Amino acid sequence: MGFINQAKGDEAGKKAREARAAGNTVLVYKFIEANTNSKATAPMTGMAEQIQSVEAEGWVLDKMAAAEGKALTGERVALICLFRRTSA
């Protein structure tokens, strides 16, 4: 995982720990991938590792939705993920 994706994964894990410590049972998190060719079939760079960072904090991915948009800096794919706690 590259430096930027590592930082995103670290931040996702931190937010997951904070949500768990606050007693939340549901966490909704938005992951964004910068992609220059979203039409290609290929792994989404860094996404699995970022999701694993959240799951490592005791959450399980329950539902996911994807959206694609364009900005001045290029195409972006967002995954909106709903996680649930595995235990209290």
C-alpha cells in the first residue's frame, strides 16, 4: 500500500477505534479512491487495506454502496461502507 493509502488506512482505523470507544454499534465510513481509468476492471488501489484497517478494530463490513464522480482533478470512486460491531 502506498504512502497516501497507508495514511488513509491509519486514519480509518483511528476513527473506528474512537467510534468503538464511544460505544457506537454502527459506523458509516466513506472511502475515496482516485482513479484515472474507472472503466477498467482492476483492484481498487488501497480500498481493501483501508476496509481491513476498520475491521481490525472489531467492526464487520455489513453493507456497501459505490458512487462515481468527476472533479477538476480527475475521476473519483467512493465506497460508502456500513460497519457493525462484532461484539459489545
